[in-house]
Amino acid sequence: MSAALSNHNVFYQSGENAHGGVLVMMCKDISAVRVSCSLPSICALDLQFDQTIRLIAMYAPESETRNWTDLTPLATNFCMILGDFNIDIEQDGEKADRLLKWMDSCYHEQQFKLMNVILLVIITLY
């Protein structure tokens, strides 16, 4: 296992309590640069390919109501936002509406015309 881990860079951002946070493991073959971010449970990386892609990994505890606009300064035209949002789009009403409205506003703002938002689940630390 340690040999497999030695081929990866690990990026961690703590959460608001001792059991929270988000961790991203990136193969060392991919050039990844940490982006400064003081938000708990948000880890932002710039992945260097022909085009730089911003990766924003996050964990939103179920009990938390996130202000999604806090992520706007981190978003770029080529951006993937992934994580455990703890939102059921069909069941969580207002909480889901806030996330969808934020995503829609990012898409419609001029600087984010090319932004694609991908929602994935990543492993969170407990």
C-alpha cells in the first residue's frame, strides 16, 4: 500500500470539527498546484494540462447550510467541482434550490460561460 501511495500527492483541508475535512489524492504524473483557500472542507487545486483545470473538492456536512457564493471566487472557466454536497436534488427543496441557483448564476455570468460543473461523490474523512 505504501508503494501505491508514494506515487500520489495528498492534499487535505480540515473541516469545522475534528472529524470533518476533505482529502484529494492526485497521481504524481499530474501537475497539481494548491490554490489558497481558507474555507473549511474546501480543497482547490489547479491541474496543469494543455489548459489549466481548477478542481474544487468539498465536503458539506448534512447539518450545514452552505453559502454557495463563497465558492464563486474559486471558480474558473475550466472548473470541476466535486464532493459530498449532502443534498438530494429531488428531496431537499430549498437547500437544493440554493445550490442549483448558484450553479445557474455561475453559468450565466460572462466570465463563466464555459464553466462545466460536475458533481461527484468523494470519500470524506470520519
